[in-house]
Amino acid sequence: MSSRRKFIQASVLGSVVIAGNKKILAQSVLPAPVIDQPVVVSTWDFGKTANAEAWKILAAKGRALDAVEAGVKIPEADPSNQTIGYGGLPDRDGHVTLDACIMDEFYNCGSVMALEHITHAISVARLVMEKTPHIVLAGDGALQFALANGFKKENLLTPASEKAWKEWLKTAKYEPVMNIENKLFDKDHDPMPGGPNNHDTIGMLAMDAKGNLGGACTTSGMAFKMHGRVGDSPIIGAGLYVDNEVGSATSSGVGEEVIRIVGSHLVVELMRQGHSPENACKEAVQRIIKRNPEKAKNIQVGFVALNKKGQYGAYALQKGFTISVRNAKEDKVYHSKSIY
């Protein structure tokens, strides 16, 4: 009996070793994704410069929330970027109005909508999160709050953006436009005024050295929009969502369509169900198509996602959507996959 028991034990042990060896062999053929912490991902080519600023904080083992705020402040202050902050293209009445939101690893969030005269809308949004019992401040109330907290009032309408607005006034053609391969076209595929990035919000997602997540989103909104129009960018769950248990997501493009599907929250919930970041973004894009197939062919929406493992992905309706990535091993811009 003792010999039989030893034989069985030896057989079981041998099976475990063989199974272990097979597992190791499988991993060598199909290695598990390398997880790089920290990491920062943002929308569009200009996100690379924003990522560089965020990386200074992440590389020093700083908090993801601090990194995303510092990162998106770079394009907010860049007058050559006509989609964000100072130098943003105005609404159809000539007012530059900014939208922004921010969210941390504890579900704390803050947002400003239709804010005028303040370059760094993202920093005002963070103060709304940290200093008020509210999540959203809008319009004159947001401006009053910013001024009370030391921000300086300034004219955000640069000569270049004013010139583009006055050119637009000659026809005053108001309809959403899409970005395809970094060129703007109307529904008839005629070039539109206003530069190569009409409504290219910057959304930024980061994971710090502790594995905590943070996200920020800021924009001057759709060029020549109706005064008071607010897109998805400052809406928690639409333009940005962070769940420290699962991952984070952000978006860029025609915000109305993102709001209809609560896009960024949808992407995070899909990741919770086991989808990869890229697949979650693809599913969200397909949801937009399912809701209105014909309209989806003539607009641009892109999603970016970062999960708790440090894996990232993106997907868009149209070609031309790019994401910028920075971690310990890479500092690159990638072209997103698209449906069309």
C-alpha cells in the first residue's frame, strides 16, 4: 500500500511539473502584456507635449491627478492650439467659452462649463472638486468662483482665432464638422475654416507608481457653436470617467453623440466586464453607429481607455484619430483603428 501511495504521489507530482512546463512554454509563445507603471495616455498628436509635462510628475512618483492637471495645462496655454484654452476658436457670437473636468482615484470630480476669460479651466475644475460641495459650476458662476480663488481675467480671443471667426461669419454655416486625417471637412467634404483641429479636445488618463488612476479633459468646444453650447468634455461619465478598481476612459469628437451613450462610463463598464481597452472603445463606437448609422458616417468620435493593469487602447469612427502614450519604455503617437 505504501509503495502504491508513493507511486500515485510521484505520478501527480510529475503531472504538475509537466503542466507547469506547458504553461511556461505557452507564455514564451504568447507572453502576457507587459505592465508599465506609471503611464500617461492622451488624445491627439499634441498630447505628446502634454504627456511630457505629466511624465515629470509621474516619473517622480507623484500622483496621477497632479500629472493630468499639469499635462493638459500645456495645450490650454498654447495659442497655436485653437481647440483648447487660450486661443480657442470662439462660439458664433465671438465668445471663447471653455469646458473642463477632472476626476481622481476616489471618485472625486469637478467640472466647469461655458467658462470665459480663464485660460486654465482644468485648474478651476479641480478647485470646484476640492473646495466646494458641488461637482459642476457653469457660466458666470464658474467665472466668479475662479476670480475669487485668484485666477486673473484675460482675453482668450487671439488675433488668429478672431480672424478665423470673421471668415466664418461670411457664410455663418453652422453644422458639426469632423476630423479625417487631420483635415477638416463639412458634410460635402469641402474644407472648413479654422485650422486642422476644430474640436479636438484633449483628454488625458494616467496611472501613477502606486497604481492609482486620474483623468482630465479640457476644450474650447466645437468652433462657432451656439453661445452656451456644452459638449461631452466637462460631463463626468460622458467625456471622462475614472474608476480606480477598473480603469479610465475619455473621448474626443462630436460631444452630442458621446453624451447620448454616456460614452466614457460605457467604456469603463465594458472593461469591468472583461473587454480590453481597445475592444471597449470599439464597442462604444459601434453603439454610436447602431443608434444612428447614417449620421455616424459624417462625424468623428474617438475613445481612449486605460485599464488598471496599465494597458491602453483606442478606437474611432473615422480614420485620423491619434493617441499619445508615455511610459518608461515609450514616448509615441499611435494611429487609432477606426470603423470607417
